[in-house]
Amino acid sequence: VRGWQIEGVTIQDPESCFIELGVQLAPDVEIFHGVQLLGKTRVGEGAKIGPDSTVKDTEVGERSSLVRTQAEGAKVGADCRVGPFAYLRPGTVLEDEAKLGTFVEVKQSALKRGAKVPHLSYIGDAEIGEGTNIGAGTITANFDGVAKHRTKIGRNVRTGSHTVFVAPIEIGDNA
């Protein structure tokens, strides 16, 4: 932790943070209290991690923010906002300017540039198009009891609250 401080990383509460040796941090990263950075995590310049986040084997882009987030095996682009209380499971990809809000879980899914899943949702095995906004309480029901299927939601789509997308399904652009 002290070595990263010398390299220009701001660590608000060094005694509450844990950073494994394989982690890479760019200058001007800010780490808040209660953060664990594990494995081969890489954090881009100007990003903010925490408080109370655990990030493992995840790429975090420049100027992105992860608040009270659990992330493993994910890729977060530049200028993304994640959390609080978000769970990024392996295979999650957030392109630049994407937003994952409060109590959102994502697995094996991609949110394209500027896509938003603001709160209370599960997105699994899905592709969410550029500029799309997913309403609160949305679920992608990806398992039929035998196999998992994909959900594809196009660009600039607006969905209502409490929507369940039963895969396999595709929603066109601008719906």
C-alpha cells in the first residue's frame, strides 16, 4: 500500500486496504477505505475505487468509479459509474460511459457505450445496446431448466420497471 502511495495513488485509509502484488494502478487513482484489490486487477488513471469494494482480476478504465462493488473477472471501460452494492461476475463487460446502479448483478453480459441499468436488476447472458436504459427491477431470465440462452437488447431502448426478458429473445433498436 505504501509503495502505491509513493507512486501517486491516493489511499484514504491505508490500514483498511489490501492490495495484492499482481495489481497495477495508474497515477491519480483514488482508493477509499475498506478496499481489496486482488489478482491481476488493473485500474486506470483517475479512477476511484470504494469504499468497501472488492475487485479481483478486473480491468477498471480511466475516470471510472466503483462504490461498494464486488467485481471478479470483469472489464469496466472509461468513465463508467458502478454501485453502490453492484456485483460484476465473470464475463461482465461495461463499455465506456456505462452505468450499473444500486443492487445490480451482471454475469456474462455486455453493456455497450452509455447503456444504463440503474437499480435492482439481474442481467445475465445478455447484450445491452448503446444508449439503452433498463428499468428498475428488470431480470433477464436466461435459464430454461436445461440450458442457458442469450438476451439481446438493441440500441436506444427504454424498458419499463419490473420487466422479465425470457431468453432467447431479441429486442430491436429504439424500442
